[in-house]
Amino acid sequence: MRILTSIFNVLRFNRRNWKAVALCVVTATVFWFFNALNKTYTTNINFPLAFDFDKENFIPVAGLPQSVRLNVTGNGWELFKRSTGVKMAPLEIPLERPAETKKIVGSGLSFAFSNQLTNLEINHVLSDTLYLDIEPKAGRWVKLAVDSIQHNLKSGYGLVSEIVVKPDSAYLVGPERIVNKVREPLILNIPQRNIDEQYAETIPVDVPFSELIKREPPSVSVTFNVDEMVEVKDSIAIAIENIPPGVSDIMNSGKIPAILSIPEGLMDNFKSDSLRAVLDLKGFRGGETKILPRVDGLPPYSSVLKIDSVIVKL
């Protein structure tokens, strides 16, 4: 009973007693920890990787492997530092022919790493295979262009000028395989919609895998004019071209109805008398055929919305 009472008296809450007990526990833990780190252990550790190659003339297409896992044996202190990443320099893999090296078998890396890990013994490489995709760096000029912008315009509006791109070309630098795949002309994307006035914007030069390709310049100026289009219904005089030799009895007059789209800014000077619905008989040898007329004399940036075909008999 006295023994239990003595133990209780020691363990009962007393600030001085508990401070002493805590200090003893911490001291014992520190001694145990330092003693344990002086022993030799075997464990698996991830080591950072670095690849040594000519980065001026070669560029990775895909991200290179960032680490390799090794089974190593060494002093506890060294293993502790390595496992926590303290002052861990990356293991270097030299690449003499980077474009030709597509994979590296993990088992062949032990010798390359042995001289870089002087305080550790490599038992084996746990990482199976490292895959690489490195291409020679290449550069080329590509023409720039804007595709049809009708879907960018407000309904009822049309293009009434040339689309001007300045500069009209860009120099691309990146992995050879990807740079050579870029089609020419490189089509620029106009992001705006419902355009109903003069357009003048700076557009980025976007390419596939743009994070790998440097563009110079990275953006260009694009300008053009638009106008509201007026729908005109009228009859157009028929004219015939390339009448076959020996044929004299052929219709060379009359009119045909058509629906036209004319820029509003040109309506004041528009005269339907200047239009001709041309039937071109070049190559026609006789019989009966249906021909879609070609409309000549339209104002700039005008178009034919609808016109009927004409049946010709010879």
C-alpha cells in the first residue's frame, strides 16, 4: 500500500515533477534518435533528375522525367537528409544524342549514378524505364491569313475591303517535328462576334502546342471594313459568249430575275443597267444543256444571292 501511495505522490499533478518528467522524455528521445541515425539502413528513396544535353539546339516535346526511385543502403544521417530533400542535388543523366534517345532502361542507371552518390550504395534501380521525347530545335517562316469572317459579322453585314494582316508572316521556333507540322498559311482566329463597323485589333498568333513554340511576333494587327448589305431584286439582261461556229439562230436578248446583295455605301452609284447575266457556251457542241449565268458588272464586294439557270438548245 505504501508503494502505491509513493507512486501516486510522484505522479500526482505537480508542476515541478511534470517538467522533470517531460525533460527526461525529450532527452531520452533525442539520444535514441541520434543513436538510431548512426546505424546503417536500406530503404527506397526518390531522387530528382536532371538531363545534360545541348539545350541550345534541342528541345523536349514532352516533359522529361523528374525523378528516379532507387533502393540504397547508407548511414541513417545520409538517408534522413536524402528522404527529406535537404541539399539534394539532382542526379544527372548525360545525353550525347538527345533526339535519338527515346527511352532509358532503369537497370542501366546504377553505374551512371554510383559516382554521384558517394555516401550511399545503390542496390538496384526501382524505376523501370524512363521515356524521353526530345527534338532538334528548328525555325521557319509561315504566312499568316484570316479565313472567312462571315460568322464574325453581325447579321446583314458583309466585308467591303481586303483583310490586311501586318506583318503578314511570323517566324516559328520549336521542336522540329511540331514546327514542320504547322500548315501554311497559318489561320488567325478572330475572337470578336457581331462586328458591324471598321475592325482594327491585335490578334495573337496561335499555333498547336503553343507552349513549345516561340512566335515572332507573338501577335499581329488585323484590319478590315464592313458595311450593311442591301438585298436588291431586279432583272438582268442576258448576254451570250463563245457562241459555237456556224450557229446564228440563238437567243441573244431577254432578261432574267436575280436577287443581289449590295453594300449600302455603294447603293447611290448602283445601276442595274450595267449588269449582265452571261451565258458562256465555250465547249458546248449542241443539244440541250442547263447553264447557270455568271453576273458581270457587280459593284465591289457584292454577290448574287439567287439567279435561275437557263436552258440552252442548239
